[in-house]
Amino acid sequence: MALQTGAPQQALEILESSPTFNDQAKEVKRLWLGGQAARASGDPSKAVFWFSQAGQMLDTKERNARFQNEPDLDTLWTDVWRRFFWIYSSNFGATREGQEAVLRTTLEQARQVWKNNPFWDAAAKAMENKSAVGDKPMAGDVVEIGETDRLQVTKSLAAACLEYKVEAKADAEAITAQAPREFWAAITAFIASEEDPSELASLHSSYPKASIFWGSNTMSTSSSGRTDWLLPEESNSEWQDIRKKNRSLKDAAKRYVDREPGKELEALPVFGQYRFALAVASGKTEQAQALWTGLEKRDLPLSLKVCGMLLFDESLESLLSEDPNAAARQYFLLPALVSAGGGTSLPAHLAPFWIRLEGRQLTNAANRTWPLDRLLVLASWSARLETESTAELAKRIAFLFPETSTGAQATLGLAEEALKAQQYQLASFYLSNVETIRLPKELRARQLELKGDLAFGLSNFDEALDSYSRLLKTGVKLSDTSLIRVAFILQQKGQLDVAQGQLEKLWERHKNMPPAMQAEVLYYLGEGAHAMGNIDKALDYYLRLAWQYPQENIWALTAMFRAALIYDNMGQYDTAKNLLVTVIRNAETEQQREAAKNRLAEIEAKMGKVEERPKSGGTMVYPF
């Protein structure tokens, strides 16, 4: 009952609190309902787990039938398995073995139910760390990064880590291959200023992984900020003195790469990182390798982790953070950067970073050859979303890539559609999913506006005004729709002058608005004038709306009704009656019609009383 009446979370709580049934048929039903409830609650991962548990209790024929009859379960299963795999791949802790068991069970079930699907063949190979590619990409399809350019990448990263911005920029600009040169110059610029150069998304359009890397703000969302790329802070006075004195990279390298440190400095982990970064930035690879062995690698700045992978083929496993959330982000980020810098020691399921793919090539590569490469899949789906903007595709992007700008954009689009359909609970779910994501200014503004729209739809006017006010502080202009809503809220709060001024400014550019919005502005102008006691002005707005926008039925009829009330109060009963008759004739809702009928009955009663008054004479009097 809970599930069928739109309360899936309640249904899930009931099922989770229920003990398992000894009767197998009942237990299968409990598990299957649990999967449906989790899915309806917006938790696909839990849904697949429940469905999988149910599937293990069924024979092959019945399991296949149930799985195939559940709407779009094959797509859901594919995306959840992807997500499971990415989490598992970044986890080298105690829970890895359990995650692997779930992956292998769900993989085996999928291969039995949805046969001849290239995704599951690629998934099986990925579990054994085997490449799904039969032949390597042809020469020319991938930009090759030579040894010299790879060293330039490491030098620029190490210099950026040390905050030698001029040297970092110069080293990046010395890379010979054009696209990698532009890419790494942007990386060093980000480390210097924490700005994602999103224009590179179009500049690198032939290289889908590079393009989506910038287009989805990967640098911003895969770390806590630029400080993750720099040497950590340290309060030791001798260390701070070193940092202040060594303004030149050359002088610092000369002093500290070869010379043995004093005991106090040697005990500081940051000093070992400093010496290693100086060695790499100055091109002293042998000294860098000797220093590398003594570092605690999981605690290194991200820039130095990339250097270690590029220079010494250090394994990703030995570099990932012990924090599971940070490890998941780094598992996404580090292989991408290492591949972009020409590194080769990468997971087998990843496509080359500088591979050229467009159109159908990109679609096939993401669907069949490298379906577990996050950047490639995101690039393919983002391209599709621009040409075939469907709710189904947006949902997949929102689920699989929630931490990216592309995922946030898809989620906000779903929230907007839910708001249009007045599905407020669904809209709230989508908006809460982007609440904690670090968003670019434009997306943060859109999120605040949608939060305001949701609160407005639920008549939480104070909350709506707060969201709109926070949006204005971002420097992004409110849409005309939101400005109208703000004016309405101000009217409700009694700030009539402010609201009227805002509406009048909106009306000055009404010709650029759609007719429905023009009608709405006129209506609220009438409401404001009426509330302020300016009856003539209110009538002007109401009647202009009624006769100039008859196609906007809800606004036109409401304006007629409000005008009829004014004429009734003025004693002009015939005019009020005519307006109400029109409302009754054209009303689209029974509520409108009944309100107009009731008012008309009151007016007719008043008109009857007037007619019963004694007449002054039997003949008509002409004043002139």
C-alpha cells in the first residue's frame, strides 16, 4: 500500500524492518518489493542489491523473466554496476573483498539475463584487469607524448606545487605537442589561481576526454581546492624561513636537493616533499628518484603524485588517499592526468587520453570498447544530451556523475521539469542531490533560483525570498519569472510600493515577454494598485488584461472577476454582472464558475432591491 500510494521510503522501512521469511516465495516477494521501493526512493544501488538477492533465490527461467519484465532494469543494472566498479577500483581497504563479491555476483546474473551485450564482456575483462581492446588504436588516432614532453609536464607540475608560477608556466609552454601544451598550461594556471578554463572544452573538441575534463570542471570537483596541489602548511619557524628566503627555484634547488638537511628539518615530512619537488622542477631526475623512495606517498600533494607516476611508473594503489571519499576522487583524477602527460601504467579499462573521436566513433567507443572509462562515457553522453535531451539520459548522467558540473546540470534540468509538472517532492529530491557539490557560479545561481521556485510552489514565501535574495548576491540576474514571484511575495508581505515599482520596470520591457507572462505582470500590477487603493488604475490593468489577452484564460478570467468586484462595490451592478456572466461562460474550472455564480447571485439580489425602491415619477426626465 505504501508503495502504491507514493510513499516508497515508508515501504522500504517496513521491508527492511521485517525479518526474512522462511517461505521462499514470500521472501522473494519481500526482496523484489524492496528493490522497487529503493528504486522509487531514488537509490538505484540499493535497488540492484535487493533485486540481485531475490534473483539468487529463483531458477534461471523465472529470474530471467522477472529481470526482463522490470522496466529498464538492464539500463539501471549497467549503470549501478559501473558505479560499483569505480568505487571498488579506488578501494584497497578491508571492504574491497566484499565489494568484489557483489560485483562478480551481479556481473554473472547480468551475463545470464542480458546476453550478447558488449558492456558485460568489457566488464568481465575489467574485473581481470584486461583491456577490452583487441587492437591498439591506429597511428595518428592518438597524440603521442614523447619522453621530453613528459619531463616538461613533471617540471611544470613540481614548479606549480612549489608556487614558482613563472617557471611552471614556462615549462608547460615548452611542451612541443599543441593540445597537451594548452592542457598543461591550463593545469598550472588552475594551481596558481583555482580557475577552470572552461573555454578549453571547445578548443579540445576533437579529444573528447580532454574536452569533458574541462567542460565538467574536473579539477574543481576532484579536490578540495588548489591547496591539495601545494606543499602543506607547517608552523616550524625554520621551515617558514626557508620558504621566505628562496624566491628563486634555481637557488633553492642548489641549496636543498643535494645538501643533507639538519635533524630538525629532516623530521618534517614537508621538507622531504620540498626537496623532491625541487629536484623534479630543476630536471634532476636521479636525485628525484632517490628522494622519492623516502616519501610517504599517500600524503603527497596531487601534483607530486602525478610526477611520481609519470617519472617512476608508481602504482595508483600506493598513492590513493586512505580517506575513501578522497580516494574515489583521486582514482578518477590521477589516471586522467597521468594519461594526459604520456604515462602508461594505467588501468586497462581506460582509453588513451589524447585519442581523437567524434560522432559515431565516440558513441561506439563509449558503449562497446571502453564503457568503464568515466571521462569517455561522460563525454559521449554529454554530446548526446545536446542533440537528444531526454529525461532518461539526464537521469543516467545525474546518477553516475553527480560530482561533476555536467551531472549537476542534468540534475537541475530534471528538477526544473519536475517543478513545471508540480511534482514538488521529486523536485526537492533532485535539488538536494546537488546541495553539497561545488558548483560554478552559473549553476549555483540556477540551483538557488530553482530552490526559490520550489519554495514558492509550496507557498513557503519567506524561504523563497531568501533563495532569490541569495541568488542576487551572486551577481547573476533573476529571470523575469522569478522577478514576478518576488513582486508577488513582496505584495503578500505588505511591501506594496517596492513590489509595484518592480512590476512597472518589468512591464517596460513586456514586448520581449511571452503573452502568458505579460498577462501575469498585468494581473499583479492590478492587484498592487487595488491593494494601494488606486481603484481607477486597478481597473485599467484588469480590463486591459481581460480584453487584450483573452487567450490567457486563467489570468483574463481572474482579472474580470476582480474587476467585477470593484464595479460591484461602486454600485455599477450591470457592468459587474456582464463581467461575471463572461467568467461563468468561459471558466475552465468548477471553482472559478462557482465563485462567479455566487457573486452574480449576490449582485442580482442587490439589483432586485434597487428596483423595489419607489420611483419619483412615471415619465422619463431629461436634464437638458
